[in-house]
Amino acid sequence: MAKYERFEDLPVWQHAIRIGVRIYGLVDSEKLAKDYRAKDQLVGSAISISNNIAEGFEYNRNRQFIRYLEIAKGSAGELRSQHFLLLSAGKIDEEIYQENYLDLVDFSSELKGFVKYLSEFEDRKKKGD
């Protein structure tokens, strides 16, 4: 795996930014226009994802970074849950739900793989490999 010098170069951070941009577009929709609480929750979860990746990276320690990646993964789960609720309440349509849901599942899987890689790297480092 490549050695990254800046969090902006991380594919998981770039993916998180794309998710955030899409969420900002979603909260501008007519159906969510006056649902300020839902809009705040959606944007908060989306921002949390990219911010936690960035913050964890800046600690320059894999264990800390892993912890923040796991928090980001939790925020992605929260965002998926919010989408399900919005779909059930008729605030978003099925197409938007499916597109965002599938992307969030892919993103969570991407994060899980990255965490696994970093964890295995840390374990090898401890063993002196």
C-alpha cells in the first residue's frame, strides 16, 4: 500500500467527501426544506465521517488513526439509518435511498478493509516482522 503524507490523498477521505457533497445536495431538496432537525443530523453525520478520518490521520499513530476510522465507520452507519428513516417517512424517494445506501455500504466495507490492513500492520510491527 502507498504511504500517504496527507489525509487529502487517502481514497477513503476522498470517498467521504463525495458522500458529504451528495448529502449537502440532498438536504437542499424540497421534501427536506423545513425539516431542519433531519437536515442537521444528515449533514452532521456526513461531516463527521470525513472529519474523523482527517483528525485520526493527523495523530501520526496507527492505533489512534484506527480508532478514528472506526468512529467514521459508525457515522456512516448512522447515515444509513437516517436514510432508512427518511425513506420510510416519505422524505426521500427509493432511487436516492438505494444510491446512497449502496454507496454507504461500499464505503463502510472500504473502511473496514483499511482498518484491517492497518491493524495487521501494527500487529506485525509489534512482533518485529
